[in-house]
Amino acid sequence: MPSIVCANKGCGKPFEPSIEGNKECVYHSGSAVFHEGLKGWSCCTKRVTDFDAFLKIPGCTTGTHTDKAPEASVSVAAVSTTATDPKKSDDGVETFTMASVPAALPASIPAVTAPVFLEKDMHDPADAIVAPGTLCKRKTCGQSFLDDTSRSQECIHHPGAPVFHEGSKGWSCCTRRVLEFDEFLKIKGCSTSKHRFTNVHLESTDIKQVVECRRDWYQTPDTVILSIFAKKVDKLATTVVFDKTSLKVDILFLDGSSSQYHTDLFQPIDPNASKFEVLSTKLEIVLKKANSLSWVAIEPKENVTTWTTFGITGSVGTVGGKEAVVGHDAPLHLLPKH
């Protein structure tokens, strides 16, 4: 009987149900816990900052292999930012405040350009020695090396990075989003290639490996705060370029690898009042809104039907108000045409 992949969390090893001695399994019995940039499992204490390192945390529970997926666990602790209670002035104006943002680095260093090396271009060397049972290195593949025929088999994987935002989970390379972490692990890959069973070392000093970093964001009435999770960042060589309608982020790591995030923005910003700061586990970018409209995403979106409101002054436009108030800079062109 052909081997199958164990469905226990943190295991993922191939096994043959017909072989009794091959059923011992080391896995995680708890649920995934992501909080303030740290990642781990509720059943043990180890925490890491990198998502790939999280997937490699050794199991803490012993049992038997199974091909049945565990029941959905309690929802994962999400990274959250809590606003303080609104402050009300004498005239009834409510001001929503967030945790103070420390002074940021100016975005005045010119961007560094260099040839890039993407995941889709990374393959095993022809003379690579791979031990049977080695798992494919591409994200969410999960297939193991059996013999030389495995090198030519198709690999279905995600070349992007995990994206967790306001409880939804997915990959930057495709559009599907789910709520449960177990369902996130089951999202089928969106790209095909050959398996990669070894860590590819880039020998050329002119080529820098490009990596994908997880992103998250939240907003206040006046700003949008974008976090790009990355550690061991070269602060002097990392650049953020603000434009009224676009953002360019180029991160250089101390090991020579890099990450890039260039995008148009959902709404215009004030480039001069926007800023960024390199922290120990992330790059925090504060975008100053050019208007007070709510953002539904960082990137432009079509067919937007509604926006979150933060409250306005006066007696119109609020709950129970008789008069409709529309901001002169509201992006009405994004509303569906009837």
C-alpha cells in the first residue's frame, strides 16, 4: 500500500498504515498562537518570529499517525491592536487615539537595485544527494522524496508569503482567504514547478535572494499603519519611498537577501507626513491619510460598496440624522454603477 501523509499538526510525515511499527507520531495537540509577531502552539512554550521556523517547531505530543484531519480548534489568537477609549471634548467631538508611534527614520536613502532570485527560479542542483523521506522545501507542498523519479514530478505550492489580517488568513500569491488556521494550511497551492528537496545556496555575489514577508495593517481616522514582519534587517540599506498614490518598500537583510513590496494605494496620502521605523521583528510604516476616509485595503479595490466611518462633528450624518453628508473627496467613482 502506498504511503500517505500524516494529517496531525506539526507532523506531515509519510507513513504506511499497514506497518504497525511505523505509526508512532510526534505532533502538536494544541492550536496555533500568533501574538505580537511571535508564533507558536498553545500546547508548548517555544515561540519564533519566522513563519517557516514556526512550521518546523518539533511536536510536543506523541501518538499515532493518521490520515484524518483533526477537528477544527478554537480560533487562533490574532494579532490585535486595541484603540483607547475615545476622548470627548467640551463641544462633543470624539477623538480616537492609538498607542503612540515612536519617531521614525526619514526615507531619504536611495533604493538599492540588484538582480533578484525568485522562488520559482530555485531548483535542486543536478548532482544533489537527497535522502529518501526528505520533504519538499516549497511551501504547502508536503510531498516526500522517494527516488529519482520524485525530481521530475509536479509540485503544487505557494511561492508567496502568509497574509493574516483581521482574522482572515491566506497567501500573498493568491486571493483565497479563510478564518481557521487549519483551513489555511489546507489552501491548495496556486503555482506549479518541480519539487525542491534541498536549500539552494546562491554562490554569485551579484544575485540576492528575494523573500516574501508577512504583512498586516490597521487604521485610525488619520493614518494607516502597515507592518511588514522581518528580522535581522539592515536599517541603513532599507528604504521606503512615499508617493501621493503609491508606496515602494525595499528591505535588505543582513545576510544579503532582500524583500520588495511596491504597490499603488487605495487612497491618497500625504508623503511628507508619512514615516517608517525598523523594529526588531518588523518594519512599521505609518501612512498619513490625505483625507479622513476609511481604507478597505492597502491596494486599490474595485466595486467598493461601503466604508467604515469614524464619526463626525455636528448634528448631521450621525445615527438618526435627517441629512446625508458626503465628503467632497469621497471616491464615488468606486461605487457600482446601476
